[in-house]
Amino acid sequence: MQSGQYFNPTFTGRDPSNTNTIGGRPDRIGAGNLPGGARAIDRWFDASAFKIPGCPDTNPICPESVRTNVGRFGNSALNVLEGPGIANLDFALGKYFNLRENARLQFRLIMVNALNHPNFAVPRANISSTGTVGTINSMARVLNGEPATREVNLGLRLEF
């Protein structure tokens, strides 16, 4: 088992820093992380805890006409949000059967994610996409030790 991957919220479509850098990190106006019991795949973090720089706190995703020119990047730190954790149990079983004096048969059973526990990827973090922000739409990828869905391998090996 391991804790979730840390990630940071983003926004798109605006250049509040006046540096021709469209998007980036937003301003942080709240905690952002929800308590463990309040997290769900359709709302993993509190998107209202972040706003586009230059927008008022009451309207965090304001239209261009309301936004003030702040001339700076957002103040949210990197990796302030925690994604879903990973639970994985791998299992292996092997047995040798002696056939003759110089021959034996090996049976192997290898199970990856034996309990078939779902392991979700980090949620969508673009606060500009108000309909999808904070939602999870995929499983964790099999990369750098992240588990896959259940996989069972059976094997026989004849040694002589």
C-alpha cells in the first residue's frame, strides 16, 4: 500500500502574469484537499479552494472582462493535492514434482493485484474546466511499479 501521488491544480486560457505564459498555477484561497471520507471519483478535491489570479474570491473562474491585471503567477505551491492511494497484493506459488531421478516438473502460479483492487489515477486538475475538475476518469497506469488490473499467470516447467 502507498499514499497517493501528489499533484497541483492548473488553469488554462489566461495570462495573468503578462509574460505570454497562458495558464499555469492558480492562486490558493483554501485547503483544497478533502477529508478521506469525503473523497469520491466524481469529486476528489475542493476546486473552489483555487482561483485564477486576478479573479475575485467570490468568482474564482471569472470572465476576461472581470479579471484584473495582476502581473504575477499564481501563488499555489507545487504538489499541494494528494491523489488516490494504491493498494496492491501480488501473490506467487510454486511447487516441484519429482518425475524421475534427474527430471522434475515445476508448477507456478503468479498473480498481480490478486485482490483486483481498483487503483485510480490522479484526478483532472484544470480548474478552468468546471464540469470535469476534480473527477477521476482512468485507472493508474502500469508504470514505475503502479499496479494493473488482476493478472494471473500459470506456468509449467520441465527440468531435466
